[in-house]
Amino acid sequence: KKVEKVELVKVIATLNDKFPHPLNGEYAFVGRSNVGKSSLLNALVGKKVAFVSKNPGKTSTINYFLIDNRFYFVDLPGYGYAKTSKKDRELWRKVIERYFSERSWNMKVMFSLIDSRHELMESDEQLLEWTQILGVKPVVLLTKIDKLNSSERLKQIKYFENILKSYGIERIIPCSSLTKEGLDEVWNVIFETQNY
Ligand code: GTP
Ligand code: MG
């Protein structure tokens, strides 16, 4: 699928900023800081629209990208970055809480990004528990899969399949923004929810 038009149409920086028109729904990209949310969004649309950085904490606002005038990709700030101050973590929690409480109704799919190289972190568990309470079933994207060799890859995928089952999550897609692995499958998830 080739995306023709991508526009950053709304940046939510404060608790007063308004969310955009619902259109045909939105796809949220959530996950720990530095997991590769902005990179994946760019890889999916084939354009560098979202800011990427080696340093965690790059995305600090909720950014709405309008895709072909139909729906939105929502780039959210990362959570769980240990070095951020308690105040910043509090702010993130408020931002994401507001996002979920005001917008989860318009969410077609929540993509929960988890670094394929690591174990599930406490902040990931918190997010997954939260989604259960909200009744949202995320699709998990295991990011940076290009960094694993074939045996590590098998081991990690098994590990995540097992642990995520306890959250009722069955859809897990290994991805790489670098090699583009998994991106077609992510698009398929999107197609299933759109007449696109
Ligand atoms: P925050 O905005 O800080 O929450 O981070 P983010 O989740 O948006 O991560 P971002 O896309 O900025 O990427 C973080 C770092 O990981 C950058 O140095 C990227 O180049 C790198 N990266 C992202 N995706 C991949 C991937 O699939 N493979 C590899 N090898 N590196 C990746
Ligand atoms: Mg980002």
C-alpha cells in the first residue's frame, strides 16, 4: 500500500488542546520511550514525518498524522524512561490518560510497541493492565527485530507469545523499520478495519 498524503494536522501539547475531527478513526502507537514508535510510523507511510532520535523522550506531544485524508496515525510520547524526572513521568501519565479517556472510542487499533530484544518491563505491564481495564485489545508490535539473530528471535517471540497470552493478546507482529519486516502485516491489520 502506498500512502499518498501525510500531514501533521494536530499537535496536542497541553491539557486544553482539542482533539481533531474523528474522521474514519485513528491508530495509536504506544510504547516505552525509544522503542521505535516514530520510526515505525515513518516506515509505514514511507516518509519522514515524525521525529526520530537516538535519545529517549523525543516525542513529548500527541501528534496526529492525517493519512490520505481518511484516518489518523497517532504518535504518542514514550513512557517508562527511567531518567526522566518524576514530574515528567506524571505529565506523561496525565497525557496518555487523557488520550485514552477522551479518544479510545475513536481508536480502530492500538498498536502496543515492545522492544523485541528485552523482557516485558514494568511500565509495559502497567500499560497492558490499563488496556484490559479499558477493554482495549492491543496488537503488539515487537520492534527492532533486525537486531536479533535467528535463534534469539525464536526465543524472544516464544517468550512474548507466552507472557502476552496472560493479557489475552494473540496478535503479535515482529517488525523492523530498517528492513521493513512486518510492515505489510501491520497494514493488513489496518485494512481489516477500513474500507481502504
Ligand atoms: P520517543 O519519541 O522518545 O518515545 O521514542 P520512539 O519510540 O519514537 O523511538 P524512535 O523512533 O525515535 O527511535 C529510537 C531509536 O531507535 C532511533 O535511534 C532509531 O533509529 C532506532 N530504531 C527505531 N526503529 C528501529 C528498527 O526497527 N531497527 C533498528 N535497528 N533501529 C531502530
Ligand atoms: Mg517518538
